[in-house]
Amino acid sequence: MATCWGRTILKRFRRAGRHVTLIFGLAYLVGIPLFAAVFWDLRGDFYDGSAQYEPSLATDADRVLTDIRNSVLANRQDATGSLTVASNGWVGYLSSSTFTHLAAQADAISFHVGMEAAEGSGTSKIVAITNFEVTVQLLGPTLAADPNGQPRAILHVSVSELGIQTISPSALFVADTMEVKGEEGILSLSLSVDNELRDYWSDLRGFPSNASDSGFRSLYLSAMTITTVGYGDIVPVTDAARVWVAVEAIYGIVFAGLFVGSVGYRFSGGRAG
């Protein structure tokens, strides 16, 4: 059907000759980045079921965990003047901490914290690597100001120790804001780090609108749509996204038909049936 329609239109462009084929071919190819720009603008309207397995998210996770670790260390230094955590007859060294295993939950995000600990006053030899699982609640953050007047996002955390009992888990996180300074079980983040954390949570749940490779993902979706391949790994979830996907699919069929028809028209010596 598209080929017949293409031949009919080609009769009107007979004088254009070989340029018609080039025009239709370029129109088809240019449609890929054009629709990719639209999909990028609507990137929050698509669900990507394979997003959590993409290597780019591992890079994003490392960045988020590094920013959280830096925030935790800075908070404790500002609130207590020390990077050691003493409780239950143990001393933990937050400066030796590692933050790993970032994972998404229903309304929270979790990660593991490992750190060196010594029994007693802290002068004894390191005898344990203590590990904690931290869950950060993402619903309803409270905004507060740090001592310099900068806005901070206040998030409540729950911490459980994995393995042997050493320091108190909640002592790892203390607030640095004026309203709740020194309170335990609080994660205080700058607004930019808080946004990073929430973006990554969305990425893991299949909505990678702010992932580092979201531009390439939009280009990939556009190419799969215009060629009508449609693997189904990325799907529209809003009416606006569905409309644009349908428009590109039709656009691709039309211009592919016009291009093929123009090639056939040229090789037939300009004889249209």
C-alpha cells in the first residue's frame, strides 16, 4: 500500500529525478534524531525494563554512593568534630568506611556500609570489619538549614548490623543542621545529592530519565520505533508518549515506502503503473 502511494506521489515529482530518492532517504534518517529529541523531552514517560542491568547505572551508583559517603563524613565532622563512632565498648572508624550495594525498594533506597572497628577505647588493634545495611526513607523529606544557612534535605534512616554486634548502628548517622544537630538516625544531604539519590531510585525502578546515558537511550528508542522493530524493552506509559511513538512509526512506514518506491521508479526507467 505504501509503495503504491509512493509511486502516485512520485509522478508529481518526475522533474526532480534522482534527487527525489535522496530527499526521501534523508527525511527517513533525519526523523531518527528528531523523534529522539522528542522522546528525550518525554523521557519520564517511558518505562525501561532493562535499565537496572545497564552498565551505565553502575557508574551512576558509584557516583551517588561517593556523594552520600562524603555527606555522612562531613555531617559527623560538623556535628561531633570527629570521624570515630564510639558505643557498646567499640570504636568505629568512619574514615575507613566503604559504601556499596545501592538498591531500590518500594519507597526507600538501601546500601551497605563497611568500616573498621576496634574493641575498647580505640587504641587497640583493629579486630573487626563491621557491616551495616542502611535503609533511607525517601517519602516526605524535611528541609532544614546547616550552620551556614544552606538548605539541606533531612532523611530518616534505619540501620541494622550485619554480622557481629559492635557499635550502635544508629550512631553512624548524625545531623549537621541547626534544627536537629547531633540527632542520630538522620541523613542530611545537600539538595543536589538528594536529587541524585532520588533520580537513581527512579532509574532502578525502570524510569531512567536522568541516567547518564538517557540521550543515547532516546536515540535507540527512536531507531527501533521508526524501523518498526520494537523490541519492547522500552515502552510508553503515558498518552503523550504513545501518540509520539505512533506518529514516528507511521512516519517511518511512509518514508520507507516512498524511498523504496522512488528507487523502483528510477530503475524502471520512470515508468509508473
